[in-house]
Amino acid sequence: LISSWMASGTIPTFIHLALSAVSGKYFFAIAFAVTAVIGISIGSSLTTAATLGAAFVSAAAALDLSTAAAAGAVISGAFFGDKMSPLSDTTNLASMTVKVDLFDHIKNMAWTTIPAFVISIILFAIISPAAAETDFRKIAAIKNSLEELNLVSWQSIIPFAVLAVLAVSKVPAILTLSASTLSALILAPFIQGSFSFSDMVNILYSGYKSNTGMEELDSLLTRGGIESMLFSVSLVLLALSMGGLLFKLGILPALLEGIKGLIVKAPALISATAASAIGINFLLGEQYLSILLTGNAFTESYKKAGLHLKNLSRVLEDAGTVINPLVPWSVCGVFLTGVLNVPTAEYMPFAFFCLLSPIITLLFGWTGLTITKASGK
């Protein structure tokens, strides 16, 4: 997807728009807000981060701003969208796992999500430089080079439009990404001028290679391809294999059973749920399993404690969905490191929304704020 979007000018166009629309002032806050809106619109954190997110990180590099902070901002925004969008697979999975109405689940999440969003955007505004400390001649040169290479055009937005429409229409992710990639490949010959079938195959496998001679521009555009993700895929397979062994050997189910059997009061129950979801993310590296296993393990405990199950579904998202990108060997962590070219350990301190969500859900759990009883009170 990324390599084809490079060839069709989609990501270069977004980079050009980002460089034209924003300066260093409030850059990280703007990146966070924009990716949050797009994330809610299409319901996919990884797609948002890999497309618009990659453009913002590239723009940050061109503006001589911290790429780690930019990555933290776009990941925070993308996972805000993933968490709150009714189109998101994790949002639907959390509500279905504990049998809670989807929109009741989303409304209940707003109690913890909105404070995390507000605090995050304030923090991103604070760490954004008051003025861009960069050479704007270099920025102008990059924008001019993109235009001269014919990589900036409104037609180049078509692959993103295809992706957005299909995502909103709830077309399966593989078909959505494939259709967007295909539309980009169809558009690429008109953008590139000469683009043979062998060029197409080479770009899909090895990634898009930029050879303009301008070092800053080449570093922004040279990315993508199946080959660049092979190490990431192997790491994910190893992490999932370890998780499968822990589950098959009965180690993880035994731990969950032991924890839930000792807890009956609401504060400790919510803390144990959050700890389990976070622990599964670190042990298995899998976002869906942190929701499924924790949700199934604690459903009866919430009923016995007299708590509405929408409290459980909220904790699953606050401590499950948004934690996965913070784990270096997780599916999301490995993928995001690959597409943004920023190591997990570097962007993690700046992923404010992901860090704040479990803290706020624990705070509300211990104080009883917004915790709903089974009676609805």
C-alpha cells in the first residue's frame, strides 16, 4: 500500500499539503487532531498511521522537528479514532465480547477518552515549538521538487478516497487495502510517465525508490514494499507463537482464573482487568486477544460485583486497544515502527493518549467516577 501510494503521488501530495498548511507552531497538536478525525472516519488506526501518519512524520523531518514526537502524535490520534469509531474492529469486538450495545459502549468510553484527548492535545501544543526553527528555503525546495517530479496532484487523492469510502462501507480490510493499492497502481503510469509491469512488481516488493539527488527528499520518499516488512512479519510470528504456547500450556488461563477469583470489589476488579489486558498485550503482543481473553475471563466477576458490563468493555479498550502500539514486539508496535521508521521505544514517551487512557480508567475505577452499576445507576 505505502509503495503504491508513493508511486501514485498520494503520500507525496499529503506531504506537500502538510508542509503548506502547517509550520512548526502547534505542529504536533495539529497532527494529533487531524489523524484523530481521520481515524474516527475510517475506523482503522494502522491505515491512518501508515498513510496520513507517514506524511506527518515526513513533514516533521523536513521541518527539523522531532520525528519521535510526530510519530507519538499520529499514533495517539490514530488510536483515538480506532477506539471511538463505530467502524473500528476493536470497538465492535469489545462490545460484542461482553454483549454490550455498541453505541452504549462508545458513549461510556467518552468519560475516559475525552479527558485523555484534551490533556493530550494540550501536551502536544506545549511540546510544539512556538516557531519553526528550520530553514524554509529547504522546505520550499522540497515542495518545488515534489511538484517538478509531478508527484503532487488532486488526482493522487483518489487511492485515499477509495480507501475511505470502502472503510466507511465496512468492506473487509484486505479487500479495502487491495482496492486502494490497485487504484494507486492504475494511477501511477499517469503520474510517473513511464511505468511498466516490471516496475510495478518491483515497487510492490522492494518499495518505492527516490533518486532525485536531494538527500532530504529521497529519505522522505524511499519507503514501503513487502521486503521492508519481512523482518517485522517474522517478529510478529515469533511473538504470536510464544503467546500460543502460553495459552495452549494453560499458563495464561490459569493466571487469569487465579486473579479473578480473588477480586470482588469494583476498584480492585477494574485494576485487575486493566492489568490483565496490559499483561496480555506484553505477553502475546496481540490486541484482539487482550480484549477477548480478558473480556471472557472477567464477565462473570463484573456481574457478581453488580457492575454494568459496559464498564468492562471500556476497560478493555482503555487498557487493551491503545496499549498494543506501545509494545515493541506487538503486532501494532512492529508495524508502526516499520511504516513510520521510528522505533517503538522512541515514540512511546510521546504517545500521550495511549499512556493516559489506562491511567484515567484506573483513576475512575478507584474513585468510582462514571462507574455504572448493573441497575443503571
